[in-house]
Amino acid sequence: MKKRVLAMVSILVFTLGMSMTVMAAPSPVAGNDTTSSSWKPSKETIATTGSGEAITEASLYADLNATTLSTSVEGASLTNVGPQAAACLVNKANEVVGANANIVTMVDIQVPEGTGTASFTLSVPSLVAGQSVTVLHLKSATDIEVLPVTAVNNGSVTFTMSSYSPVAVVVNATAPKTADMNMAWIAVLALVSAGGAVVLSKKYFA
């Protein structure tokens, strides 16, 4: 009799334990909770630049992680750009810069309410001083302005804004870069030096 009672109690405890486990572990819906460790941004193409660069949700999050903001506006910050806004900026980049448009970063600048015209510097590692850079600002789906750029340095661009929402930093993919020109001169000097060394060595061992 005691064995039967013990067996019944064991079965009851086991059954209740299983039901509690099921209730405590719901499966998250992938893509709905961006804070979940299992969530990953999509690599599906949202839009393509004139230079053939595919803009995806994953590339937008990569832009946000690789870009930093410097400004005198207290409380200013960066967030990621949504797919629809990104598509609008890509279309405008292709229109303004043309077939060689290459977007090096796309971020949404957030500022406290009431902020007026201010200067902002975005750090973008791929930028080179002297590059021709266009900064586009998405005011609305039908209103995208070209912002005045005040400085382009190695790894950064500075511009001014008076209203705030997503921006895209665009360069001409075929425009010569200062760094590339410097490397070309270094290569030429290296060849000249090598040629001189060969001539001198022939004279020395003749």
C-alpha cells in the first residue's frame, strides 16, 4: 500500500514539474525583439547604390556600430535608420552623386527638442581628407536636402543641420583619394630607387 501511495505522489510531482517547465519557457518570435540574443538583422537587400553597394538591415546596424558622433549639443545621440528611410536616402544619393554613389554610413541623429542649427562631426573610418563628400538629410519621404559640409578629414566629416532625422554620408566611388595618390607616389619613388640601386650595383661589380 505504501509503495502505491509513494508511486502516485511521484507521478503527481513529475507531472506538475513538466507543466511548470512548459509555462515558463515561451519561444520568442525572431525579429520582433531586437534585445533578444537570438535576434539578428536581416541581410535582405533594401536598396542598391549606383556603385552596386547593397544596403541591408545588417549593414545599417553595422553603420551605427562603426560611427560615432561629436557635437556641442548636449544629449545628442545616434540610432539606426529604418528600411524605408534608407531606401529614400539611397535613391537620392543615386540621383545627386550618380552612378558612382557609395554610402559610407547612414545614421539617425537624435537631439533634444528645441535644438536649433548646430554643427556635427561623424567619425567614418573609410573617409579620407580631400574626398568629395555629400551629406544627405531625410526631412521627409519627399524632402531630402543636401547639408553644407564644412570639413572632410581622415576618418571624419563635419556638417551643419537645423532639423533632425536620418542622414547619409555619400562619396563618389571613382573619385581619387588623397591616400591613394600618396601611395602612388610612394610606389613610383620605390621603383626609381630600385632602378638606381640596380645601376649602381652593376657599376660596382663591373
